[in-house]
Amino acid sequence: MTRVATTPFALTRSDAQTTLVRWARTHALLLAVALGTLLRLATLNHLSLWLDEAFSVWRSQQDVFTIWTNPIDPHPPLYYLALHYWLSVSDREWWVRLPSALLGIATIPITFAIGAVLSRARVGLIAAWLLALSPWHIWYSQEARMYAAVCFCGALSLLCALRWLKQPSPKWALAYVIYALLGMYGDYSFFLFWLPTAFGVMVVLGRNLTPVRAVLWMGLQLLVVLGYYPLWQPLRNYAGALVDIRFLFARFGPVAQYFGIGAFVAATALVVGSVLALWLRQRKPYWIRPMLIAVLLLTLLVSIFVMLIPTGLTVKRVLMVWLPFVCVAGAWALEQNIAAWVRPARVLAFSAVAVLLMLALLQKEPWHAVAADLNMHALTGDRVLLEPTHMLIPFDYYNRGALHAEGIAANSADSLPTLLAQSRRVWLIWSSAEPSTALLQWFDQHYTRRTESNYYQISVRLYEARQP
């Protein structure tokens, strides 16, 4: 009888197939990360810093004690503190935005891991590709604000929670508490993510929870609450502003826009409720599963094209933290293959088109062009006034002290005769999105308009004093 020689490294057909699948999956994930990196870095300085981004730079350049103790901005201090040290290298556009881009890139493999833990590796891979090609995520990964960082912390805290609930260990518990607190110290919107997930993952993985584990899990939430103690007072102050109709109008605009806000919130609630109900694995009527899939797919499609809608920025920022979860839920729904037109490849193609449209159509306030044009045409002795006053922050970022500029209020017409008594030429820069009619009328009555330039949400006029 002839004996066939074997080696410890010989693979069966099944082993070879498994190895090939893992190799393909790994490289597909690396390709998603590479493409996501390219999309987030290639156009990092394509648009000027707009008002909020310039405010991030201005706020972060203050000393650490002022950033921590002087709550002049309705956001916790962590992002500004981190950016304070980051700006010690440079304050150029691409460098200021780079932390958001890097954290956005890092969120892609984390999304894969969430999908793999909640379902399986294929779902995680589809979710990673959806996030890599998400216009919503790309936009905020290129903004010098805290939203990409909060999204990263939310995804990582959810992953640590799932790992701990499946296999409790001190390292996962500690990591969960740390990343949850980092998210809370980054933005108040993180509470909208932390509270549902704190209870939701218990329901999803209820079969893995013993009474002891449930008590430990609630203990972790208590640690999170206690860790947030230094910021409870600023949070209470900010929450009080939310009931002020003037604050709501300033943030969200006319009441009609609340319908859009409600739609986003309702969609998020449906995603959370639907996925939790699905993983309860209880007996359900036959129509529930198709309904869940339809809701998840609709929410995913909304998340792909929502950045092409120019309004509702506040809502988009607040719900940014949910985006990795939306991609995972949508990936699971896509994997069910209920219709030919909702195959993963087609939806990813839709996302790619939406990314191109976003890069081509969406704009930010072009403060670089405004400052450059004024420096080119202003003469010695010209006055530069900006209304509202906070527009001085992005203008000064690009002006770099070349021209002396001042901010004025919309109701400052009575003080203008004294302010401009010795000024022959005045450059007035105002927000065309919020025009001050009374101020413009005063200038038209007392000065002669010479030139006018209009930019995206910014207008510039040159006025010259009339001859006596």
C-alpha cells in the first residue's frame, strides 16, 4: 500500500476557499480605506474655511484655561483643547482640517468591525464601503469642527460595548467608558447616541446577558455619568437655551423647517427601533421583515443624498454620530437581496455619483477670495466694516492683519456718522444670507455706491463719500 506524503501546511479544499475569502475580504476592506482616504484628503483645502471653521481656529488659539472656563460656544471644550496643541505646528487650512480627516478615515474599519460583530463579515464590509463613499461623512471629515471626531468616538464606543457584552473583560469596559466620555466632551449631540445605545445593545444581545452582567453594564453607564460631572453645569445652561424660541429660530430658521428636522429624527428612531426589533429574534408576522428592510434601505438612501440638500446643516451635524450605525443597518438590509435595483454594487454607484455632485455643487463661504480681492483693491485710509460682527473672525484668518477691519452690529446706524466722520471710502462686507436692510439703506442715503461684488453668502460694496 502506497502512503501519500502530507505536510502540516497542506490545505483541504475548504481551507483553501476560506483562506481565499479572507484574503479577498481583507483586500476589499483595505481598498475601501484607501478610497476613503483619497476622497477625504485629496480635496482637503479645496474650499475656504467658513465661519464655524475659522471660529474653531480662533477659539483654539486662546489659552487652555480660557478654553476650559469660558463657555462662549455651545460646545464642550475637548475639540478646542486638542486643536490648541495641534495648531502649534501650523494653522493652514489643510492642517486645521487634517484631524477630522484622519478620524473620518479611521471610522471606516471600525464600521466594518461593528457590522461583523452584529451580523457577519460581509455585512461589515458593505457597511465600510458605504461609509467610505458617504458624501455626508466625507463632507464633515473635511471640516475643522468636532463632528467627525464625535462620530469616531461613537463608533468606537459602540464597538467596545458590543465586544464587552459578548465577552466581558476589563479592557473592553474601560475602553467603552473612555470613548463614551470623549464623545460627550466633544459635543452635546453625543447624548442622542449614548442613551439609545446604552440600553439598545442590552436588548440586542440580551441572550448574552446574565443578571450580573446587566448590573455591571449599568455600572459602566454610571461611571460615564460621573466622568461627565465637570461639564454638567455648561450642559444645563445649554439645555436651558433649547427652550428659548429665539435660539431655536436662530439655529433652525422658520418653523416650516421643523418638518425636516422631525423627518431626520424619526428616520433615526426607525433605524434604531427596527434593528433592535430584528435582533430580538422573536416570532414575528411575515410582513415585519420586508417592512424593516424597506425602512432601513430608505434611511440609507436618505443618508447618501442628504448632503445635496443645502439646508438643515444643524440637523446633519447632530445626526452625524449615527452614520456608521445607519451604514451597518443599511448593509444588512442590502444583503437580503430583496430586489435587483438595491444590490450593494448599485447603491455604492449611487453613492459615488452623490459624492461627485457634492464636490461639484456644494460651497462654503469663500473668505480667501474676499480677503484677496480687498487687499488688491483697497487704498490706504479705506475703512473695512463687517456685519454681523462675527464675520470678522473668518476675514481676519485670511486677511492676516494686512487690512484693519472692524465688526459692526445691524442696529449700529446711529453711531456710523461718528465712526466714519473722517472716512472717504468704506468697504462694507455683510452676510447676504442675513442682509441688514436698515444698514444698507443708511449707506445708500449717505454714501455713493461705487462697486459691488457678490460671493456665496457674502456681499462686498465699496462706498465713497459724496462731495459737499
